[in-house]
Amino acid sequence: MSLVIHNLHARVVGGQEILRGLNLEIQKGRVHAIMGPNGSGKSTLSKVISGHPDYEVTAGEVLLDGVNILGLEPDARARAGLFLAFQYPVEIPGVSNANFIRAALQARLGEGEELDAVDYYGDLYKEMDKLEIPRAFTARSVNEGFSGGEKKRNEVLQMAMLKPSYAILDETDSGLDIDALKIVAAGVNAQRGPGIGMLVITHYQRLLDYITPDVVHVLVGGRIVHTAGPELAYELEAKGYDWIREELAESASA
């Protein structure tokens, strides 16, 4: 089983094309990382997969375990097993963390089924403790007044509770100091296993010091142009992206 992205073309509604025939397969049990320069389409990819209404798919398909999810609403994609950790997590005033996660879990149950409150809070507190999130945060509105690190930890908490089949982490390291990065990375690593495939989107190699990927891809101009093992992240850190562009130019002129 895998998340397959085939010949994906997409743009901001009414704008120019950003993704230009992107192909990628994310297998369960594997962590893939995507790196690339600003404007290459990294965040666009995450938003298109999750169903953001500001983006329009003009060609291609996204298959979640064989089912094309592009025609589904975002909540249906989530119920199918997709999870997106935002680069800039949104605030939801008036909705507590505990109620938000509980509602998301309840939405996955069949008609007439109810979550057991004792089991739910037991699981929630266990995951909060792992992420060093104070218990008082259960009553706080989702992300409202949270620091950058608290928001990112809160998203990893949601992932831990929802147990998705595929998780896309869009610049999870953004805005984190080193201590918060270590906690968030430990939380992500704790979720790794045969039942989940992960796509980690990042600008910088430092995140991949803590979340070691199985595969690293380079995204340039809306396409995956280079794929290698985790050592590729160090090469990009040392050389930048110019050498990739030069290789592409040489290939085009050959």
C-alpha cells in the first residue's frame, strides 16, 4: 500500500502552473523527505494533496491505497487516512484541544459508535507527556496564543492520536529552537512504523539530523529532479541547489 502521486499538475486558482508533472510514491513504513529552493512547489504539493480550495489540479492523480482522492473534500481525505501538519498551524478560537481531537476521532467512527471518555483521555495524556505538553493545554483553544514550538508539538499530538496512514509534515522545523526541534522530532519518530508513510518537507538539513529519512527528493520547478539516500541532504547543505540546476541544464542541452 502506498500514496502515489502521478503526473500531478496544479496551480493557484487563476494563476500560473506550479506543479508540472510531479511523480512520487510514498510507501507505508518509509519516511521520504522533499527539499528544494523557495518557489519550487513544496508547500503547494502539501496543500494540493490535502485539498486546499485555493489550488486547482489541472492534470494527474493522487492515489491513497489505490483510491484517487482528488475529488474528495478535505475532511473525507483526512478520514481516508491522510494527515497534514501545517507550516503555519491555524488557530481555532473557542474550540479546546481536547474537544477538537475528540471530534476528529469521533468522525471516524461508525454511526451509533461513541468514544470511551476514559480511554480517550488516558491516550491523550500519555501522548501529551511524551511531547512535554502540560495537561492544562487540553482546555486551551487550539493553537490560540501558543508559541511556535507549542503549535508544532500540538500538531504532532494530533498525528499521534489520529494515527493516519500517511502524514505530510510541511516545514515542521519552521520557527523552532533546538530544544523544541528535538522534542517535536522525537514525537515524530515515535510514530514511525509499518503502518504509516511520512513525507517531510523542509528547507534545511538540520531537521533531517533528528528525523532521518529513508529517501530524499529534490523538487525544482514543480518536478522531482533528483532522488537519493539521506546523504543527499548533506550534499545539498554543502553545495546548495545550483549544482542541481547545472546538472539539469547540462542534461537539457545534451
